[in-house]
Amino acid sequence: MTRTPPVPSEGHLRSGRSSEGHLRSETVSAHDAWSTPERRALRELVADFTAREIVPHLDRWEDEGELPRALHERAGALGLLELGFPAAAGGVGEHLDACLVAEQLILSGGSSGVCAGLFTHGIGVPHIAAAGDPDQIARFVAPALAGRIITALGITEPDAGSDVAALTTRARRDGDDYVVDGAKTFITSGTRADIVTTAVRTDGEGHRGISLLVIETDRPGVSRSRLRKMGWHCSDTAELRFDGVRVPAANLVGAEGTGFRQIMVNFAAERLSMAVQAYATAQRCVDLTVDWARSRRTFGAPLAQRQVVRHQIAEMAREATVARTYVRDVMARWQAGADVVTEVAMAKNTAVAACDAVVDRAVQLHGGMGYMHGVEVERHYRDARILGIGGGATEIMNEVVAGRLGLEA
């Protein structure tokens, strides 16, 4: 039985246009799981948090290349980081609640880059929570959900990306410790992370030799270097190196040789989360473009009076709405325990394609202003590009679908 997600007091509620976007309040059903009274209140809490704690500072964080630790602590104090985790690990609600928070943060003027940096615990500690070791939960999961530590997931290597079974970072058992040697790259929150749940090779070749090991980044032999990216500027990314790092065997997550399965189990949640961020970014760009078309005047009339503009925005709204509807449907079936591996891959690709098309049109319709650094649609344009790469590239998702259709290579 799950606890109820955090509900704001009346002081957090705000009036005005629906926080769900121009179209959402018109299309949502009273029986929709995304719009229960508790989740509507959660939306208002997130909208208020975003307006107060994120939007006024986002340009500066983009320039600085990272989010402040204080933001994690504030989100943790509001209960926003514990959503979707099992009650036994200190969590509350369902994965839908965590996705709703990310969706509303973007719709309220945040960005997928903020989601990446602020909610890295959503990929960094679920494996630990699922393994259920009380000591590991107390040391790693509880402080992450409270925002007291920053976590990361270390899988990708310079020569092993989507091919997880080919990773080469090794963890050799030596008494009560493992000795780790290797490298990880493209690690979200890697420059700030206090711990990294790391995929290591503890046995022979292939997926059966992979285990998960929590590595504290202050251990001797851990080094990291910051990577610069096209987008997600406020979300720090690093390359990590492990040179003879001694890690207690007590940091092993689950049993040796089960790491690959643990990683695969969590991929569905990660891909659905990215799909939500994609359609939310699309919807936000629809909203921004509607407002721009109404206010921007050319040749003596608002852009919104030009048929070519109206029709383009109508197409943008259609694409965002279809993506949202499909992703939410797949998530509902996934949470109910259905086998939706194929549909999760399709949902991610559908949402990413909609987002790519919408952000491109949003910049075009904003004209020269849309190309200016610091304008919100320009940020979404840059940030959106990673969504078809992270969590399983579009091509990998199509391979998943093809394989499930019986089209084996």
C-alpha cells in the first residue's frame, strides 16, 4: 500500500491559467489518474516551487554549469524527491507521481536540464532501494531522498554505451573490499555526485559477469573531469576514472552477477520518464508560441491572425497532445504490470519525435528572437536534442521494437 504524495497547504496554491498548459484543462478527464485532487494539488506545489526556486535563477545556473546543492535540499524538504520509491525505502506514491513532478516543472518554466540534474537520484538509487538492504538504504537512499547527497549512475564507458554487456570497468575482490579500475563517461551529475552506483565486471565476459557497486567519490583513486555539452547546461556531466579504488564489499548492490538484470529492470522507468519530459517540453513550447503569436505584431496585425502561423501551431498542439496521450496510456499499463517493453520503446520514440518537431517550429515562429541565448524556446531547442540519445537512443528503441516483432538480425 502506498502513502499519499505530498499535498501543499493553501499558501502554496495559486490562481490563474491552468498549470497544465493551454490545452490540458480542456482535455483532461475527471477520472484521469493524472488529475486526482491529490495530484492537482501536487501540480500546484511544483508550479509554485518552480516559479520561486528555479525560474529566477535558471539563466545563472546554465552559465555556471550546475545546480546548487541547496535546490536538492529544498526539493527534499517538500517531499518531491521521494516520489515513486518503495515505502520500505522511505518513498511514497508511484512512478507516475515522479513523472508528474518533472512534467509540471517543465510546464512551469523549468527545463529537462533541470530535471536531469535535480532528479538524478531517480536513476542513481532505485537499484539500491529495490535490493532492500537496510544498511544501504540508510546510507545511500534515505539521504538521497532528503536531498542531502547527490547520486549518479555509472554505466556508459568510452567504448561501451548501449552495449552494456561489453563494459570493461573491473572490480576485483580483495578480502573485504573490491578494487576497481576503469572509466565511465557522460555521467549525469558526475561532477557533484557523492556516490555513483557503478556497473562493474566482477566475473567473466558478457552480461552474467556484471554487478552493481556503490562507489563514494571521495575515495582515493577516483578522479573526474567536467564535460561540456550542446544542451542541458545546468546539468553537470563528467567522465569518471577509477584507479585502484578500494570499495567495501558491503557496497555491492544485490548479488554478484545480477547487475545487468537490475539495469534492464530500471530502463523502462527511465525511458518513460524521458518520454514525459519530451512531451512536456513540446507542450511548453506550444504554450510559449501561442503567447508569442498573440502578442507579436507584424505588418499591423498579430502573428496569430496569419493562417500559416495558426495552422503550424495547430500541428504543434496535435503532436504534443498525441504524444502525451500515448505515453500516459503506456505508463498506466506498465504500472499495472503489463508486458509493455515494445510500447515503452515506441512511447519514447513517439514523444521524442513530437518534441523535435515542435521545438523546431517554436524557434522558427519566434524568428530571430527564438535564436537568442536566454530565450526559453532556444533553451528547449538545445535541451531536446539529448532526449533521443539518453536512456536508449532512437535507433536502439527501434531495435527493441523490431526484435519484439520477430525481425531478428
